[in-house]
Amino acid sequence: KKQKKKNFIQNLIKLVPPSTRNSSFLDSDHLNMKYGTPILLPQDYLDFLNCYSVGSFTENGYASWPILDLITDRGVSVTTEYFLLAKEKSTFAPEIIPSVYPTIPGLLPWGASNQGYTFYWWVNGDPNLWSVIADRRDQAFHFQLSMTEFLFQMFSDQLHELYPKGFISNLQIGYITWDEYYGAK
């Protein structure tokens, strides 16, 4: 039996504090039905949204690692673009993107980076056991981590497959909600 992946939300909060506390973000724990069958989402993603809300991790004040809203209708237009890109890549590079949700098993986008990465879950079985795939151009990296453990390791400069050692630790990482980001513009 597979062991449940660890929820690193408290470690992540200590490393990169949320900009605001929004405990009333969620009205559902399922994927928005506009993407396909409304499947249950990983608990650490739900915990993340309840602590951080939808927004982006920032690099020296600039929105650089957006986290997708997979639940509300507000997030559909942006998230749909990631689905379309993944489906197109699946057609031309099935060795990198073998299949995309609603095909199961398949990839479900949940975040990205301004360095060209798209972050996915490999949707197969229990959502709390889904692994993370980081895709960039011509290669994908597979991590047996939960979303929050992946983010914690990335922002604590441990994922050298993605970023050279010291790159992340030289940045000032923060978090901003989209409401704050667009309200500030």
C-alpha cells in the first residue's frame, strides 16, 4: 500500500508566510466541472488555498510562480489555457506529456513559473498520493512529493533538477493574492 504524501503546509507557511489569511476561500473540495468530472482534489492544495488564497509566489516582489484556481469559475479562463497547452504538447510530445485530465491517468495543471515550468499532478487514484510533474520545454521532472512538499523543497533551494544550487536562496520569495496584485495595479 502506498504511503500518504506529507502535507507540508505548516513548513511552507514558516518559509514563505501568506500575505493575508483567507479562511473562507473554498466552497468546494472538487475540481471545477468545466474541466471534466469534478474529482476530489488533494487535501494539501485545499489547505494551501485556505491559508494563501489564489495568487502567486513572488520573486523580489514580482509575481513569478502562480498557483491556479481549479475550483471557482474565476479561475477557469487562465487554467483553461494551461489545459490547452498541455493537450497540444501531449499530441506532439507524448513522451513528455503522455495524457491530460480528464483522461486518467493524466496530468492536471496546478501552477507555473515565469522560468517556463508548468507544474502538474499525475492524476491516478487517491488525490493525496498524486505526484508532481514539473514540465519545461523538452523535459519533465517527476517528484514523489505532495504539492506543498514540492513548493517547500523548491523554495528552500532543494530541487536542483529545476534550479541551480543557490538560485532560489538568493531571491526574496513572498506571496501575493490576485486580489491584492490586481488591486495594487
